[in-house]
Amino acid sequence: MTKDTVTIRNNATDKETEFSLLRGSVGTPAVDIGSLNKELGVFTFDPGFMSTASCKSAITYIDGEKGILLYRGYPIEQLAKNSSFVEVAYLLMNGELPSEVELLSFTDEINQHSMIHESLRIFFNGFHYDAHPMAMMVGVMGSLSAFYHSELDMSDPEHRRISAMRMVAKMPTIAAASHRHSVGWPFVYPRQDLEYCENFMNMMFSLPGQKYIDKNNYIDPIAVKALNLLFILHADHEQNASTSTVRLASSTGANPYACVAAGISALWGPAHGGANEAVLSMLAEIGTVDRIPKFIAKAKDKNDPFRLMGFGHRVYKNFDPRATITRETCYEVLEKFPSDDPLFELAIALEEYALKDDYFIEKKLYPNVDFYSGIIYKALKIPEDMFTVMFVIARTAGWVSHWLEMMSEPGQRIGRPRQIYTGYKNRDYSSIDNR
Ligand code: CMC
């Protein structure tokens, strides 16, 4: 028996087997139980993947106890301070930070792929004017494969690379088009002379005949910096629900546009990317500081489905390093774009109240990245129904990086969990006598 094994015994059959421990470069080891059923005649049961590693990956590392988040080994704090979203997308997709020339060429290629086909623009007309932008994101992303079927040979690394680039490049264009369709404004074409986030803001807000810096200064350098920062923070988060959805869909051999559309759907839920929109609705519902205790009591009440949105995380159990950064950015953005809305003060008061409460202390519930991201987006005049769409733009870099990593590995198998069946045993059709 070595230290690098775990022995599992099936007491029902008196059989035991040693299983190897798999170790990554850092982090908790995992028991390789792929042959468990063959060896011991049992499955494992782990709904919600509380103790299950679903793959090996070299992209992102999280230490939830210490509040560490690394992209390709670089701490999120360093990337947030020094990098741009496009540089981080390059890092995630390629494994290394780009040289100056590599970054220029990557940016150039993103610019070239940023337009969407004119027929795709018409596709938007099928959506009702008040459709939620996330519904449009799911549908339009899924439809992209219909435009690029000549470059969908997934055994060809160049086809894979171009597909990934297209998704990162077109996502802001599709996102801005979703917003403009919902308000009935004419679509704005992407501009190659603007930086990625500037370009997005221009496609969102500029009016015909207007220069890209509009009278309200939405494309102020502080706004662009804040947007880059939020996109960096949201770019990847290892095997979260939407990334795992992209991986599972990809394991079937489905095309990457369909797989990312599945990822967008998974991100939409309030327990995941929908939390930033839900935080703002919650703050609006709380309204004033004196009502905080009532809502904290609701969050603690087991018979009440209400949860404090923007609080808690499956992996982070002391603090979410991204929340520390978004909180600081909130001060900077609100100083530049002051608002009469006391949302930020309310959020700070709610955080302070919750962090002193025994329930939140015992369960290790802290603000996560999305507790403050919505307040920043609101200050930048991004509409609330676009908050999760903003998350989509950023997370696309992560989704395609995981997809590229997975598709380059030999010996892919379809993802196919097992179950514990709790339904009827065998029943006889002819025994029904009441029909
Ligand atoms: N408010 C009140 N109670 C909570 C909350 C909350 N926000 N989050 C967890 N709990 C309680 C929960 O009721 C449970 O209590 P008990 O042990 O008595 O049953 C305990 O804490 C553990 O919760 P869980 O649901 O088992 O934990 P999880 O790891 O499955 O869920 C979570 C993590 C993020 C889905 C959850 O904390 C949550 O629903 N938070 C609010 C939604 C949110 O902010 N989501 C954004 C996550 S960060 C962005 C992203 O990565 O997508």
C-alpha cells in the first residue's frame, strides 16, 4: 500500500480495491475511481459535484480557503492591475502572456472577426421587442454555426482556433445588438479603431451621427478601465456550472457555437451569472438601511426561499478575491459617475450587517464578485437586464479556452453520469385493468 492510493472496501461483498490518487501541480488530490464499478460493483453519488473533479485542466486555479485565484499561474490581483481583457483572453486561450507583437496581431484578428453577418442582423427581428437580451444571446449564439459550417472540422486545430476567435470577437457585437433590439435603436457596426471595451460601449450607446465619446462621457477612460477590470475578473473560474456545461456539451462532439450557447443558458440562472441582476433587484426591494434586519432575517429563515444575492460561493469560504477588487472599483467609478441612488451605501451597510451575523459567519458566507459588479454596471449606465450579458462577454474567453484545451486532448469520451434509480421496478403493461 503506498501513500498515493485510497482503499475502498465494499462491505456487502467483502471486496476491497486500491485506487490511485491523482495529483495536480497544486491543490487537493483526487481519487481515480474510473474503474470503481468494474472492481467493486458500485457507483459514487455526488450531486452538485461537492467532491468530484470532472477533468484535468491547466487554465485556472482556485484556493477557496485562502481566497486565491490564478489564471495560468498569474494572481488575479496582478492581472486586474496591469492587464487588459484582450491580453487576459490571449493568456487564457494560449497559456502565456503575449509579446507586444503577438498582442497586436491577436487584437487585429479580433477586430477582423468582430462583425456579424448581415443575415444574422436580420435574425434579431424574429425576437419580440421586449425579449430578454439573454434569450437573444442564447438563440443568436446557437445560430452562428449555420454561418460557418465550412470551418467546423473539429479535428482541425486551425478550425478550432478560428471558431474560438470568432466567439470572443463577435460576443460584444451580439450583446450590443441584443440591447439595441430591445430598445428599438438601429444597430451600430463594430469599429476597428476602438479598444475592445470602448468598441462595446460605442455599439451600446452611440447615436447616429454621434462621435463615439458621447455627451454623457460613458466612454470615459475610467469607464473603460472599469469594464476591462470586470471582464478580467469574470473571464474564467475553472469548472463552474456554465464551463462544465460547455465541456459536457462538447464531449458529444457538438459544434462549439452550440456548446457555448448551452454555457450561456447555464450562466443565466440567479445562482450563477444571473446573480448580478438579482443583487440590484434585491437592493431595490430592501430600499433603505432600516429595512436590512428584516431581509437578513428572511435570508436566515429556512421556510423562506429568499437568499442574500451576491453572497456565498461554492468554493470561496473566507473571501472572494474578485469581490475585494470590485468593491474598490465601486468607489472609483462612483466618484467619477456619482448617482443620487443610494445603492452603494445600502450595499456597504448590508455587507457590514451580514458579516457580523452568526448565521453568515458560521456558514462562511461572504460577498462574491457579483455583490458589487451590478452597482458598477449601473453607474456606467448599463441596463440591468444586460448585467448577465456582460458576464457572458467576459466568460466567453474562459469557455473557449476550456473548449480548446479539451478538444486538443486525445482520448475524449462522452460525459455520461450514472444515477440511483428510485422509480418503479419492472411493471406489466397488461396488468392495467382500469382502461
Ligand atoms: N443567503 C442565505 N443563505 C445562504 C446563501 C445566501 N446567499 N448562500 C448559501 N446559504 C446557506 C444555504 O441555505 C445553506 O444552508 P444550510 O446548510 O442550512 O442548508 C448553506 O448556506 C450552504 O449553501 P448551499 O446552497 O449548499 O451552497 P452552494 O455551494 O451549493 O451554493 C451559491 C453556492 C453561490 C449558489 C449560494 O451561496 C447562493 O445561492 N448564493 C446567492 C447567489 C449568488 O450570489 N450567486 C453568484 C455566485 S458568484 C458568481 C458566479 O461564479 O457565478
